[in-house]
Amino acid sequence: MHEVIHIQFGQVLEKMTDALWEQTGVLQIQEEIYANEEVLGDRYDAWNVGYNEIFSPYSSPNTKTMSNSSSGIYIWLYSNSGSGPTSSAAFKIYKAGEGGYTDSSILQITPPSRPMGLVVEYHLETENIMRLILTWNHNMEPDMLDTSNNKKKYKIWRATSTGMSVVPTNYTLHNTVEIDSGTAPSYIDTTIYAVGSGWPGIGNTAEYPVRYKIQAVDKYQDTSVRSDFDMGIGLIPNVGCPLCTEGPDSFISDTEIPKEFKLYSNYPNPFNPSTNIKFDLPKDVQVSIKIYDIVGREVKTLVNEFKTAGRYSVTFSGSDFASGVYYYKIKAGEFEQVRKMILLK
């Protein structure tokens, strides 16, 4: 059976250090949580309240042994109360192979660790349009993998402000994406323009900061705490940038569940080799999105699974297809819609 420990913050890391040294033979944590007069942690802390609630063989830092093998130890910081140095935290500690627990059963109980390695860079979409592109590292927990499609799910949170003098803190859910486990995770935010050095045709612009965080979602729908943030600079459309034209269906609010089914125009269009297809689901439903050539033959299935209500984006790559007109069709419950796109190589 797992242990539940209630302890004052000032004692937490000292006791945890002793326990981990004894069981794993390697010192994982060295400073008290309140050493820098912090209570809830920040982006410079490896593992703290509100920052990384799970400490496991799959997190960073982790509970592996000196020989880099799995210790089977999971420490879940699942609640805290009060404020200041005398507030308390509650831990649940599991060990695979003891008390009837296995690695799989503990993974089902506990949340994923926070995603690591988020970097926001600039993606030149066309000669005159630049977007922000996010890259990060895949979570390594086995229960992150959906074996039906070999993908891992993440939520992307975004915060913006009205100008460069205001720090963006109003994070809202921007998108939910599924990334193939065999590819490095990446996401292009096609709903805003980006500002970066070397972009031709920029002129005088009205800029604002954009921050992103990533959240992992395992197959049991447990979510991690959010990752570190990274930031890019957005551009208010058509302000001092006459060469910019707003992309179709851009600037969509992601702060609430959609009120109706909708399939958006793909963007960019024409495209080479990839384009993004966004769709809205007002309720949980089985969804399929299929690609057809100009004579109506099905050439690819992009989506075929049950999805929860929300806004989604999938990428279609035409690398293996010839130039020409293609159609994409969504079927979500009773809702069906078809749109046209052009692959131009």
C-alpha cells in the first residue's frame, strides 16, 4: 500500500533527500523548498509545488538508480494547503513490486510529469508570412502512448497581452494536439503572425508578446502541470505591414467549448507540402476526416477516432501526392462537410 505523508515545507526536501539517498543511492534533491523565500516554486525549480507534482522514473529529475535502471519509486505531490514557510504538502509514495502495485497500475493512478524542452522559434511560411513554431520533448511515460494510432496527446496553452510593456499571464487553452511518437513534437500557431529578425517586408508594426506552455495528457486523461513557458513576439495584423493578409479563420478564441460543429478552410492554401486543417466539436463524438482526389477517390484518412468536445488541428502532408485539387471531408456524428484545397509543387 502507498504511503501518505503530510509534512511542513521546511522539512520536505531534507526528508525526501534522505529517503531517496537510502533507496536509490543517488542524491536527487539538495535544497529546501523555502531556501529562496519561495512558496509555490517557479520555472527555475526542478520539482516543486505547482511546478512538477510527480517525481518518477520518467520525470526529470527522476528516481532512477545509480546504474540508470528503474527504482520503481513514484512520489506524487498531490496536494498542499496554507501559505508561507509553515504551509503543508501531502505526498503519496508508491513502489512497483510492493503492496500489489505494478509500474502500469501506478502510472494509471498518477499524472504525467511536466513536458520538457519547450522552445518557441520562427517559421517562415511564405515570403511574407512568418508564424511561431513550438518544439518540445516527448513525455516518456508508457501510458502517454495511444497504441491505436501511435500518438501522444498534449494541450497547448497561450497567453498574450496588448503591448510589449505588459507581461502576458492570462493563459487560455489554445489547442489540443496529438503528435506521432516517432517524430519530434512541434506545433505551428497559424492563428497569429510572428515577428522575427530577417523577415522581409515587415515595416513599422504593432507588436505584442506571446507566451506558450505545454501540458501532457495520458491515455487515462490525467493531465500534467504545465511546462516552462517560452515566448515569441506577435504582430497585430495589417498594422504597418501591407504585405500581410490575415489567414482564413484566424484569431479564433479558444477560451470555451465551441457552440457548433465547424470545418475551417485549410491554411495555407495553396500549400506545399503541408497544410493545417482545423475543426470544432461542440460535444464528444466519433470523428473521421478523409482526403479525396479530384475524381472522388479516397487517398488518405487523417482522423478516425472518438474525440472530446473542443477545437482541434491536424496537419496534412502532400509530400507523397501529385500537384492538383484535393477535397477533405469531416464526418462527426450527423455533421458532414467538404472543403477544397490545392497542392501546388
